[in-house]
Amino acid sequence: KCCNPVPGDSIVGYITRGRGVTIHTTTCPNVKGFEPERLLSVSWDGGQEDKPYPSRVRIKCANKKGVLGKVATMLADDGINIDSGTFESSVDGTSVLEFTVEVTSLDQLYHALTRLKTLDMVNEAVRVS
């Protein structure tokens, strides 16, 4: 749950104490602290195409009427469900939207983030881990 790997990410397995194997992205900050002898080479099996995976995104945008609706509509148009989210506004007129979204692949996620950046009111749209 720390890095939320999705199909297309490079992944690694870790043998935990009492919880089996957990899967992380190879770039997950927690992997650095793992015991090397407990790391496993793993890969996606190819059967995950239609299964949704959670991924976290951060969108920095103008705090204007309708922005949230446009962002939500664009994500929905790309077949992405918003599972949960938080919103914070600053006195400088900007807002930060953080969502947990459900995607089926890394390509789907980055395609949506690229599209969001085309909106005039969006300053940044990135994946966070």
C-alpha cells in the first residue's frame, strides 16, 4: 500500500515476517531499507489487464469554479474511477487535489495525467508514491 504498483511498473517482491510476500515498485523508497536476502525477482503475469489497481495522483491547479468537475470528467472519460481524495486551497489562489484513482495500467495513468496537463487551470499533474 505504500507505492501502489500498477501493471507496467518494474516491481520487486519482499518476503515479510508473517504476511507472505509484498510487492513494491523497484523505485519505492521503502525497498532501500529491506533486507537484501529477502528480496525476490517478480514480474506481472499478464492476466491483470481488466483489474483496477489503486494509484495516487496530485494535481496542482487554479482555485476556480468548475475545476474539480473538469478534472473528474476528464478522468472518467479515460475510464478512471476516483476512489477517494482530499482538497486543499491556498491563499495564493491555487489548490492541490490528491486522489486515489483506479487504473488498469501504467499507460492509462500517464495518458490521463498528460491530458490533465492540457487544461489551462492545471499547473501540475503527477503520480505520487
